[in-house]
Amino acid sequence: MFERVGGGAFFVELVDRFYTRVEQDAPLRSIYPAELEPGKTYLALFLAQYWGGPALYERERGHPRLRQRHFPFAIGKVERDAWVKHMLDALASMGLAAEDEAEMTDYFEYAANTMINQE
């Protein structure tokens, strides 16, 4: 996937488009830290690595431990749904082949479901 979508630049752009949407969503934005740049960098590195790119995220931050890293934040169905909406809207804006977009959509929905830690 990493190669098919154009490498690391694709994930940087996807994350930029996602974060633009997050910044406009006051309820979701409130669970993010004031400074967004580190998170943007880490998310782009993580996604690139997950989808077959170099292990830069792991070299810098260690094992992803996604659920553990997100546990301090109150994530319920509302937050999950907002996150997925913004990520899928960003993804749809990238002009991927339908099968690549579908594969990424499945992953984002699955990953977001595993982050829920509130009723």
C-alpha cells in the first residue's frame, strides 16, 4: 500500500487534511493537546509504517501501543464517530483507487473501534 499510494508524502497530506477537519470540530478538538504538530508527525509516521513504509515511527517512539497511548483520553462513540468521519472524509479527498480506499477505510474503522474506552 505504501508504494501504491505514493509513499510518505501521501500520509503527510492525508494527516494534514484530517487535522484541518479536527481543528474545525470543537468537541473533538478539545481532546487533542494545544500543540498539534507533534501528533500530526507521529500519525503520519505511524500510518506510513503500518502500510508498509519504513519503521520510522517505531525507531522514534517504540511499539505503537495504540490503545495504551490513547487510554488517557475519554473516547466514546461520539468521539470515535467524529474521528472516523474526519479521517474518511480526508481519505476520500485523496483520490485513491477504490480498492485501496476501501482497505484503508476498513482499517480506520477497526482501529477507531478499539480506542473506545468510555460508555
